[in-house]
Amino acid sequence: MEPTFLLIMLLIGIAAGILGALFGIGGGLFIVPALTLIVGLTTKEAAAVSLVSIVATSIGGTVFYLDNRVANIRLGLLLEISTVIGAIIGALISSYLEDWIVTVIFIIVLVISATRMILGLKTEVQDDENGKFMFHDVKTGKDTRYDLKNVPVGFTACSAAGVISSLTGVGGGLVKIPVMNTIMGVPMKVATATSSYMIGITAFSGAIIYFLNGQVILDVAAFTAIGTFIGAMVGSRLSKKFDGSSMKKYFSILVFIVAIMMILRLEGIM
Amino acid sequence: MNAEHNTSMTLKISVYIGIAAVVIGLIVYLLDMGDAFLKAGLFIVIVSPFIGVIVTTVSLYLERDMKWVCVALILIAISVIGMFVK
């Protein structure tokens, strides 16, 4: 591959890593369109590369959340059972789907993600003194006890996150966070942290199938993974200096533009 | 040491080793000396979260948190099955 393309892939990775760390996303929303629109990969090839990079990005966030004991590791393990089943199903059916169908699914994911970011939907969880789990908010100093509600519904819903993740190369936080927060009654910060922990495992279960089946383009995946790793380190330092959540709305506009570009590419206009 | 700390340390060490191997592998690959290192590096990066789950399971076992050990073992079993699915 041309050195220019290799440099572009490294830069795509760095940008995805920074955005991932700043906005708490896996980076797939940025990597997949960049690799298809700029480098010219098919959506399926880009999804395979993206999943490898998401593993590298998610670990940075996960380590931070685990060290601060925000992520609920037990809840993550439970929900990952159905998510991994979904991810395996997604990776398997991707072999039988036309690339344009995967692209359409990805565009839908982009639009829903952008809409959620603009609306900033979240459910406030009240302290439950009989709750089995406790979360200490370092910023407010407040302890919140909570219990898990609607576990069977949340468990089933997470399988959808797995299918979407391995089909399209995104982390699946789009489904996991609202499921944990709104359906299962988990505080938003815990849901975000637990999702970060889960994203790595979900990405692993999709990526390993692509990798063992020889569907990962090695040099592209290597440059992008190195880039996201560097980007995640830079992004995590930047996130301490300013609050990324206030920039989420601007990022969502970019996601909408990317969705339009993907539609134009699908129509053969780009 | 609790499950969270052990998992965090494992993820950190595993991904650092993986990325280092990817960098070395990429140099070897670009010098037309084969892709074995590159494949090994990417494999280590990809399996890092899975190694994390194994360490979590052992830590939960040491904490005698058997309910969650069972949950983790089911997840490991499904993940292993997934690796062999073509």
C-alpha cells in the first residue's frame, strides 16, 4: 500500500482515538466512514479493521473506569453473555449480506447515534437504600445505591448491541448505555463506564472471528490500531482539561454529515 | 487486590505488549520479511479483553463470589465457542 495511505490510516486512527476518549465512544462511528470514504475499503472490510481498533481504544477508558471503581464489572459480565452471542451471530451473517445492506444498517446507526447525542437523553436514578450495588461519584462526593431492574429485558436487548457491533464495526454503546440506564435503572455514569468495559469484550468476539477467518487487512488494521492507541492516550489527557460532553452536539452534526456522505457513496454520487 | 484492580492491570499489560508487537511486526512486514509478527501482535491486541475476563473470573473466585464466577465462566465458554465458528 502507498505510504500516503498508510499515513492517512494512522491519522484516521489518531483522530478516532481522540474522539473516542473525549466523547466516550468506541471510535467506530469515525473509523468505518473514514476507511470507506477516504481509503476506499468496503463497509465490511472497514468494520473488521474498526473492531480491532475499538479493542485498543476501549481498554484505555476501561482501565480508568476500573481504577476508579465506576464500572460495574459483574453487570458487564452478565450482559456480555447475550451481547457476545449477538456479536457472533452478527459476524456470521455479515458473510452472507451484501455490502450495501451493511452500509444501510451503518447509516441507520449513525443517524440514531447523532440524534441521541443531540437530545442527550438520560434517566436520573434515585438512591435505593436496599440496592445491592453502590456507586461513589468522585465529582459530587455522593454515594448512590442501586439495584438491577428488568434484567431479562436488558439481557435480551443487549444481544442487539452485539449484532450491530460486529455487523457495522461500532462498539455498541449506542444500545448498551440506554438499556442499562433507562431499562435496568443503572446510574448514567455507571452505565457509560460499564459499557466501556463491555465494548472491548464485544469487539473482541466480533474481531476474533474476522481475524481467524483471514478477513482483517493486516497493515490497515495495524496502522489504525497504533493510531487509535496513540489517539486514546492524547484524548484521555485532553479530556481532563475540558469537558467533552459540551462538544457532543457539534460532533453529532459531523456524524450527520458523514451519514449523508455514506448515502451519497451508496448512490454512486461520491 | 480486587477484581477491578487485577482486570485493569491485566488489560494494561496485555495491550501494551500487543501494541509493541504490532509496531515490531509492522516494521518486519514493511521490510518484506513476513507477517507472522504482525499477526501475533494483532492477535494479542484482539484477545486482551478476553484475557481480562479470565483474570476477572480468577479474582472473583479468590473473593469467593461464586455466583459471578458462574456468570463469567458462561461468558468464557460462549466466547471460546465463538472463536471456532466459521
